[in-house]
Amino acid sequence: MSLDRDTVARIARLARLKVADEELAPLAGELSGILAWIEQLNEVDTKNVEPMASVSDITLPKRADKVTDGGIAEKILANAPGGAVYVEPTDKNAGGFFTVPKVVE
Amino acid sequence: MAALTDLSLAALKAAMGKKEASAVEVTEAHLEKLDAHRALNAFIAETPDRARDMAKASDARRARGEAGLLEGVPLAIKDLFCTDGVPTTAGSHILEGFVPPYESTVTANLWKAGAVMVGKTNLDEFAMGSSNMTSHFGGVENPWKKKGDNRKLVPGGSSGGSAAVVAAYMVPGSTGTDTGGSIRQPASFCGVVGLKPTYGRCSRWGVVAFASSLDQPGPFARTVEDSALLLQGMAGHDPKDSTSAPLAVPDFAAAARNPDVKGLKVGVPKEYRVDGTSPEIVALWDKGMDMLKAAGAVPVEVSLPHTKYALPAYYIVAPAECSSNLARYDGVRFGLRVPGKDLIDMYQNTRGAGFGKEVRRRIMIGTYVLSAGYYDAYYKKAQQVRALIARDFKQAFEKCDVLLTPTAPTAAFAAGEKMDDPVTMYLNDMFTIPASMAGLPGISVPAGLDKDGLPLGLQLIGRAFDEETMLRAAAALETAVAFKARPAGY
């Protein structure tokens, strides 16, 4: 499978990666090289083979559906790159918001 | 007594136990080595203040008779483990400035056992690489050099910093993570022991995720026994990681202290004899088998027919999982934000500026193989091949107890080599990736020096959750090899 510039631009958009125009052609070459190498998998007969999603033999455990922590809004918001807005400025653990650029008019 | 920094972890434990040295003295001695070898660029952050506080607290615990398994032992932590209040970067620009508000389970277990953190080690960005050259914070220098050649060599990757600091005697042990070989390959390049446990043995909670079905934390040390002690401190069931195995932690150190391999069936997979492997490594592999045989082990030739497909299958599975895991870096909740004209533009600018070239490549491959119309041809196919790889190992382990293979196809290479074509770099992990795909434990043991004076490792692979047999065989190999070399100047 060889990827062209447009396909690379489409993948970059899906992955939310800004890729400069002049980088599209070299990236198309690199990614095509990797995919061509990967295609040797087509030599393997996988008819009737169950796909393996996990190596764990264990059944994933379930826990009771209840709140196990909370009340740490300030800790969670401490790393917000755009800053945080708190519901109660005097009690930051009461809750708050991450901020993003305006999305509605 | 030898210098404190020359002692193994077990010997340090004994010295502190006999009050020959305090944790504060041990920590100070190692912090001096951090100062002396800063040029290796092995640490992203050193934490001397925290180390001194932890050492004081350790001495106080010992005085109260509450010494833990790793009481007072200084350790370096790969900067992929979240550490409460200490910046964690994953080697990436996109996480620069991020200070975790919580501690990973594995590091919390180590501190509970009494260990002291001296710093966070450098790594390939998001653990994606085999040379440590993809780190946003620059490459790490391998303490080893070729005889008569002053060029800087890579320490391997992705846990390159963690391997280098142990090889340079800056710490007796460190933590790493292994997705496709990121503990074992740098251990081989740096002449130290590196252990990847069975998937599920150590909790992944609080470890920055790369490929969740493959990622597994594990230790580096200079002896097999030390690696076993560290694993004992790191392992254990964790309800916060749903894939963490609900099993008790065995006495791994006891297994490592018992290098008895009489009658042990050691499998040699014939498909690992591939073109491109250095003849010296093949000779070393044969010699390793002869040594185990001399110690009473029984060699068995086994077949793992799908070996050559493990690498391409991995380069679908791992990028697919990485593209999902790394979707969280969007400039909203933590890390870097690069403004844009709207929300999508902000995402794209942030991710475009925050990720390096290799990470970007893998996200794009992952996005492509998971995209509509290609899922069955790539992702499902890779998962089917993965099932066949796991079946190969299962069948091989009906005939043997442990497998012996080379760890890496070459010794350490020069910084900047193998950078032109991504696939050339990927081939570094050809011997480690199959066991990763099957979730099996593997350990790299230093087995000798090549003609240039560089260390080479051999890998032992065990059955799932049978690290003890693997450690026993590794200790037997270590005893027979008697690797005493250390890098000049360290």
C-alpha cells in the first residue's frame, strides 16, 4: 500500500496533527515504507484464527458501581494549560472547569 | 569495605542492616556520582532534596525496627512513571511542565518498601524508540565506548537513561518499562541486567501509557539477584489496573539465589538464527547454551514458526494502541497548549508542536490502520498473527522450561546511526518483541564483550508468571559467565 500526499493529509487531520505542507511528501514516503514492510503479514494464513486482543487469561474483574474518590478538583485542575475556573473561589475542591477556546457563537 | 557506590543492591542492604552505613550516607555517595556523570544526560530531573528527605525517613524507620525490603536503597525512576509532585515528561515536549497529582502504583510500592528516589531518567519520547535519540531532552550517552574509538554510543531504548545510570554505578537499580524490548535491549547495550516481567505482574496504573496490551514495568540492576529484589518490591496485584494479575508476589530473590539448573530443559528456537545477526552474538549464544549445559541443563531445539511476523504485527498493534492512548494530549487538561483560531486548530497546533517525529509517525500509522476500511486488513490481521505467536510459545513450552536467545542483533551503535529509515531502527527489537506479543517474562543478562569491548546480553524467556524458573536459569548463566567488566572511567 502506497500512501499519497492527500491520504497523509487526511490521516493527519483525523489524528489532529498539524503537518506542514512540505512535510507531507516525505511523510508519505516514510509511512508507505513502513506499510510495505508490514504487508509481509499477508503471507500468514490466518483463516479461522481468533484475533487476540489481550494476553491476560483472567476475566476482567468488576467492582461495585459506586464513587470511590472525589473532592479533589483543585488537584485535577492544577495542570490545566489554559487555566481553570472554579465554582467556589473559596473552596476550590467544590468543583471547577477547564477552559478552551470558544466553541459556540 | 568497597566504595558504597560499587556495592550491589543486596550488599548495600546488608551493609545498612549491619549499621556499616546509613541510608543518608548511601544516598550522599550516589548523589556524588550523579554530579560526576551529569554529562551522560541520563536524568531529565534529579531530585536530591527529595532523596535526602527520603533517606532521613528511611534511617528513622530502620531505627524503629521497621526496615522494608528495599530500605534505604537509592533508585532512579524512568520518567514515564508519574511521581506525586515531581514533573513527569515521558521524554516529550507535550508533557513539559506537567506535575502529577498522584503516584504510580509501582513507585508507591517501592517507596513503601523503603527505597529512595534520586531522580527521573531520560527515555525515548513516550517510550517509542530503541536508541534514546527520540527524547525531547536529547539523547543519553552510553557509558561504554568502543576500544580506541571515542565516539558516543547510544544506550539503547526506550529505557536508555535507566540502563545507563546503573551501568555507570550512579545507582544500584532503576525502573524501566518494556513494550517491545525497552528494558531488555538497553540492558544488553549497557552491560546490565534488565527484566521484563509477565504482562500483569506489575501494575500499569500511573505509568504513562504507550501500548496498553504490551506495556509492562520492570527493573534494571547489575546482578540477577538485585533485579529479583526490585521486582519483588515493584510487583503485586492492583485493583486500579484491571489487567493486573490477582496473584501473590513470590520470593523472587530466593529463586535468584538458587542457580540450580540440573535437568532444566532450555529451549533454543531455531527461527532466531536469522541473517543480519552479528556472528559474535551467534557464537555467544552457543557459548551460553554450553555453559548452561555444563551446569546440568538439557538443551532442546524448539520451533517458533511465526517469529519473523512478530515485528510487523507489533508495528500495527503498538501504533494502533498508541494512537488511541495519545489522543488525550489535546492541550486542554495538562501539558502543552499552542493557541489556535478555534478548538480544532488548538488541538492540531498543540499536537503538531508537542510530538516529535517518531511519535507522530506512530500515531499516523495507528490512525491509518484503525480507520474505516482498513481495520480488518491491518489491525484484525495483526491480532490474528499475535494469537499464532502466542500459540507458538505455548507449544514450545510443552518441550522446555525456559528459552535462551540473544537479546539484540548487535552491540550498541553510535549516536545518529540507523536514523535514516524507521524500519532499520525497528529491527533492533527482533528478538525481544515476540515474547512481548505473547506477554511472557524475559530477562537480559550480560554475557560477554565483543571484539570492540562492548557488552552483549543473552535473553532468557520464561512461561507466563514463572519468573522464578527464568531467574534461576539467569542466575546460573550469570554465575558461569562471571561478567566483571565495567565501563572505563565509571
